[in-house]
Amino acid sequence: MATVNQETSRVRDGMAERCRHIPGAAGSPFFQLLKLAESRDDVITLGRGEPDIPTPQHIVDAAKKALDDGFTTYTNPAGMPALREAIAEKFARDNGLSYDPAQQIIVTTGAQEALAVVMQTLLDPGDEVLLAAPYYMAYAGNIWLAGGVPVEVPTLEKQDFQMLGSEVEKRITDRTKLLAVVSPSNPTAAGLSRETLEGLAAVAQAHDLIVLTDELYEKVIYDDFEHASIASLDGMQDRSIVVNGFSKAYSMTGFRVGYMAGPTDYIQAAVEPRHSLTISSPTPSQYAALAALTGPQDHLVEMMEEYTRRRNTMAAAFDELGVTYSMPRGAFYFWANVSGAGVPSMEFCTRAVSDHGLLFFPGSMYGESGEGYIRISFLAPREQLDEAMHRFGRLYRECQSAA
């Protein structure tokens, strides 16, 4: 019988050095907290970035029809032509960007695959990528896997977590190749102002940097914030790759459809590397994505009205406790400062799950600068959210009393 209890397997011992920068399940706060949550049946989940509002019915119906009509084989690795045309129309309508659907757009298996394709096709060993800290974990993971090096650009609560061009410029070296711009941001929920984007564009042009602009949350925005794509600024489209998808705006996380757009020569060179990963995005999901772009958009108004109510509920609870934050301009998270609780962020999150049945994630999971914060979403029905914030208040006061 094969031995399964050995301390380190030959396979694990042979993992590439670049993978050692990425924690495995045993060392990941994300998986540790998920496992802890499995021990309770009353957990209110405010951790993962998965909309709880149902996928619009016409999108679901399009996927069903595709299955019923037998559309279950591969598509072109770049995506169905009709979907790429709809994406090009969306870019022109929403972002003021003109792309050739046949030459400058690739449909990917989620926006996260687009991120992986960008890193794998652009980075040579040791190339540096500048990214705002705190950052979504998949950025660092994909940079390391491609042989690159993530370089953190700190952002501050008092500056609404804007990624300032002056801070970017301080960290440019002769190995810097790529600037990652994420707006609205995960995890901070910051929306970059046009002034901020213009400052970043000036730095990119002055230092001849390629720009990855991640705009997955562009439809999830609040109040009077206006999303703008850095690729639409003068002189930027030819040095930018735009990444987007359907998960957040259309509640389509499980459909796994995203897309990327960029200059013709680059996109054509990236098609085969993308093909090598997943061949093509799921065909029924591509039909669903086509329905999402070409069908009714009225759900977006209702969705944002509901998210705004929830955001304000959470903000009021934090205000009462003295928990500080920068009011989210986009996405559906608070990047909340819980340093006043007097315990490390991972301990705070562990107590939340084990003692109060409340799941969210520590800021330390999103880079060293995230310590003292948590990422907590408001993706729960309001009655459940009210109970969650009641539990949060008890947790916060308990930690303060014990500190």
C-alpha cells in the first residue's frame, strides 16, 4: 500500500521556486478561515466577492437554450465572433474605446484567466510589476507564477486609497515592465479619479511602461463617481491592455467569462498562449455573456440601489463603533480599519468565525500593508446583514475589552 503520511512528498519537494512565494492551503488565511467556518452551521458569510443577487433570467435562459440547441463544443480560442462584436460595441459605448473585434479582443475563462495570460505573455524572469497595495491575492500569485516580481505601491485611507503617480515613480527600476491599475479596486473599493488616472498615465508614458487596467467592477459604482478607463486617455490605448468580465455586473461568477483587449500585434500573439490554458471559454457561458451585453440592462439600477442601501447600513454600524474606512466608490466591500479592536487582523477574523459565526478576511491577506484592516462585503440580504453587524459589534467590543 502506498504511503500517504510522509512529511514531505517528492512531488511537493520538487515545486518550482517561484511557487514558494504563494502559500498553500495549509498556510493560507483564506483556506484556514473557510475550514473553520465549516465547523458551524450558522455562519453569515461576508468574505467572498460573489454577488448574492440572482443572475438575470434572460442570461440564464440564453445558457439553457445554447445547451438545448447543442452548442456544447469548442469555439474559436479568441471567442465567438458575435460575442467579440458585442464587447467591441460595449467598449465604444461605455469607455470611448475603439477595438477591432476580430483582431483586438480575446474572450477568456473569467477575468482572472485574462490576468494570467497578461502575466504569462509579458513577464520575463525578474521583471517587476507595480501594483497598488493592498491588492487582490491573484495578482501577486500570477506575477510570481510568470517569474515576475510584484512591487507594492502603498495607498492610504486618508487619501481614499488612490494610487498616486508620485508613489509609483519612486518605485520604478530598470526591471519595471508593467503597471497594474485596478479601478474600482478589490479590496479597498477605491475608485480612481480622473486626476489620479492622468497622473498614472503621465508616469507610464514617461517611463515607457505597459499598463494593465482591470475594470471588472466598472458597473458597481456609487453616488456620483464616474468610472473612466486609463486606456481612453490620450496616448494610452496603444500601451494598455484592458481586462473585464461578467461576474460582478451580471452576477455570473460561475459562468466564467471574461475578456481582454489591446493592440492588434499583442492580442494576436496572445491567442495561442490563451488557447494553451483552457482552449476556449465554456460555449453556453459565451451565449449567456452575449445575452448579458445585448439584453436588458435595467437590473443594474435595481442592483445598485440595493447595494447602496446595504453599504449605508454597514457604514452606520461602523460609525457607531468608531471603525474607520474610506467610503466605497465601487465594488461591494469595506476595507475597514479594525486596529482599534486591539488584536491582529487574523486573530480578529478567527474570533469572528469561531465565536460569532461571521466570516470575513484579514487585511494581512492582501499584502503587508493590509495589517489592521479587514475586507468585509455586504453581499447578504438586509435582514441577515443587520444580524451580521450586531454580531460584529459584539466581537469588536469583546476584543477591545480583552486587549
